[in-house]
Amino acid sequence: MDVRQLTAGSRVEIPVWVEGALFSAGDVHAAMGDGEVCGSAIECAGTATIRFRVEKKARLSYPRFFTKGDGKPAKGYYATTGIGSDLMEASKQSVRNMLRHLTDTYGLTDEEAYVLCSAAADLRVHEVVDRPNWVVGTMISEDIFPHPV
């Protein structure tokens, strides 16, 4: 899952479906555009410090992340993902995951969450290079909410 916005200080939540699952981290990117459209980004040597915590009751069905991104907005972004072999289906999955987050976290109706996504969320194609595993993200600014997630 190569996502340009996953920078220092980001928090990624990943579902685990298998007892005794392992984690693997890959390459570090010096630069990468949204979409990682060809072969690879500009890879470089680097060191990452990763901390793990297992949340057994998270009921997570998709990867999601929190990131400060480019520093705008001040509180950063909350993002949901969709990953699949069809770009449109991955996009729909990502938006549906955001709708569920907004209704569960902020008590919005389905209709309110959908309108909010249309007005304030960014749908981004994060990765196409690992075809057929398209990675799409729906990102929304935390600044528009009265309290942090």
C-alpha cells in the first residue's frame, strides 16, 4: 500500500484476519506522485521506526490512516481506503468506508455523510502500479469537525 501522504507521524490501522499474522514493510520513497503510475517511485535508503499495538475489538474491515500530510489542514486528515482489482469498485469501497466512519463517529445520517463527502472529501488514486491491486483513498480534513477522532 504505497500512499504519498503516509509520512513521519502518520498512523495506519490495518485489519488482521489471520491468527499469528506477520507484518512486512517495503521500500522508502524520496518522492512519489499520487497514483504511483509507472514501475516505482523514487526509492531511497531510509530508516523507519514503527510501533505496533493490537486492538482486538477494533472490528476493522479495511486499512485506514491518519496523517498530517502537507501540514494543511492543521489537524491533518482521516482517510479510508478501498483496495481491489477494479478501480471503480475500489473507489466505491473507499467512499463507503468513509460514509461508515462519518455515521459511526459523528452520528451523521447516511444522506448527511454522503453530501459531506461530495463537498469536503478528496478521492485519490494512491497506487495503480501493483495492478490488479488498485489502492484508492477517501481523505477528509479533521479541521471541519469540532473534536478530534
